[in-house]
Amino acid sequence: MGSTVGRSSSADVRTRRLTWDDSPVPDVQSTPQDSAFIRATRGLPVPHTPVWYMRQAGRSLPEYRALRAGVGMLESCMTPDVVVEITMQPVRRYGVDAAIFFSDIVLPLKAVGVDLDIKPGVGPVVASPVRTLEDVAAIPDLTPEHVPFITESVQRLVAELGGTPLIGFAGAPFTVASYLVEGGPSKEHARTKAMMFGAPEVWDALMSKIAGIAAAYLSVQVSAGASAVQLFDSWAGACTPEDYATYVQPYSARVLSAAGELGVPRIHFGVNTGSLLPLMAEAGADVVGVDWRTPLGTAIPAVGDRAVQGNLDPTLVFAPTSVMTSRAAAIVEAGRAARGHVFNLGHGVIPDTDPGQLEELTRFVQSIPVS
């Protein structure tokens, strides 16, 4: 199988791959920088296509459900013992090539004092939605002192993960702004767009505030040892390309630019964003996440000289294993045309997913010879 914690060896290395860079594939993964995941994000030769899954640490795992029983989401995210254990669970079970830090995109807002909660079956709910410049001004900027539990959790995870990289993450300004303006999840984003179009000065202030918080949050994670970061823009697909370019991209670009100064690979992912991929790439990502609706053959030319991540339909894990692996093989093959390819689902793991299927999928992708 592919490299995982505690079992990297020269036997893990299959056919060497030479891409635009002629650096040899390392025979032994000793640090996160040597890992297949980090090398793929940088367009370097890899021993196998690296695999991880969005929401790999979550409700699909019985050990996760047992640990979270009776414990609120935000409380879990602010308790290092819980964060470390949940983040490690899929690494142990699946042997994935990267861990994703267990947290939530609204946690930084909670940490700076915004009155919000994550309600089961609903999602983030904000007590007093943002409407005015005064509401924006009342939100403090984030400093490391707001999130000492994040620093502790990341440091402990990095020590336990060894050569397996840890991905830090933050919510992109548009998605986080939508929660703050709507007061919770929304399908239409009507209030969000009303502010975007009708109160541009408030919109600019809010998006700038969130961009600063997201950049600071990523900096805390990288300073503590995270090897890469991902910016999640779950709701960006609600925008037309023109509106995205005007009202969204500049603020995501600020976050990604600040993250670029940290020296780690940056992944930018959005949902239903096929028409936005060139703009998302231009925002500054090293790797563009592609959701399952857009074939990699279409996405790769759209993002230019960048790596891609994705993009198996999450529902295919409910299909027969042979169907799932056949589709995965096609995605790996398509990914060879990119500067680098990280295999993932095209969105998060569905809660009812059979963990056994993800184990099969991980082993299968890692076993495909690299040519």
C-alpha cells in the first residue's frame, strides 16, 4: 500500500514518475515534505497517487460517533484530546496519505466572541446576523491568543503523525460571510447577495474582516506544524463568474496570498464551481479542488499550470466495489495530465458511507502503478 504512519519503506515505492521536475522519488518517506501528498501538490514525482478524503474524520466512522456522543461540535473542536483522536482515526483506519485537521469553518468566529452554535441537523446558527458596518466592527480580529487549543492540537498531531502531513484549513470569506449574514445555512443566499449588491461598503468590510481572520487562523495552524492548507468555499457556486470575480475572488486571494507567505501548499476547493475554476485558480491556489460535477479532463485545462484534487462522486462508494474502483481508476488516469494530482472525493464523505468501502478505495488508488 501507500506510505502511512509507521509503515513507510522502500517497498512502498513503485514505478518512478518523472514530471516537469526531474527530482527522483524519495525511497523512504521520513518527513511530510517527502510524502506523496506534498510532492503531488508541488508537481514533483510521486510513488503513487496520494489519497485523502474531505470529511474523512467524521460521522461515517463508528469510533467517531462513540467519541462524540453527548459532546457538542464546537466543544469537540476546542478540546485537544478530542481533536487529536478524531483527526487520527481515519489515518489509522484507512492509511490515507494526509490527515485533515478536525475543526469547523465557523470555529474562528466562535473563538473571537461571535455568538453562534452548531445545531445538530441544522448547522451553524448565528444569534445576531450581521447587517451593518457597526456589526462588522464589533467582530474582533483573531490572534493566536484566541485559539491556544488549536496550537496545542496541531503540535500534538504533528508529533503523532510523523511523516504523514497534516492539512490545516479555513472557511473562505464568501461561505463564512453567508453564515453571518443569513444567520445560518441558506439555499438561496438571498440576504447575502442583497448585501453584496446593495450595500457594497458593508460587504467589503465584512469580507475583509473574514479574510483577515481566515489568514490568521491558517497562520496559527502552519506555525504549529501543519504542512498544507485548504480554503473551503462551500457556497461559492451560488455566484456567477462575473459576480465571483468582483465580489468574492479578491478576498479569497488575500487569504491565499497570506498563506503563500507561510511556504506551504495551498488548496482551494468549492462546491458546484465548474464555471469558476479559472477564477479560483487565479486567486492563488497551488492546487484547485474539483467537485464531482466537473470531469478532470475539463478542469485541468481550466486551472492552468496547477495541481488538481478530486474528484470521485461521493455516492459511488455506495455502488458495487468494482464500479467504484473502475471509476476511481478513470479519475487517476485523467489526473496524469495535470501538473500534480491528489485523489479525493468530489465533496465530503457522506455520513452513511461504509468505512470498508473507503478502505478498499484507498488501497486501490494507492496500488495503481504510476507511469
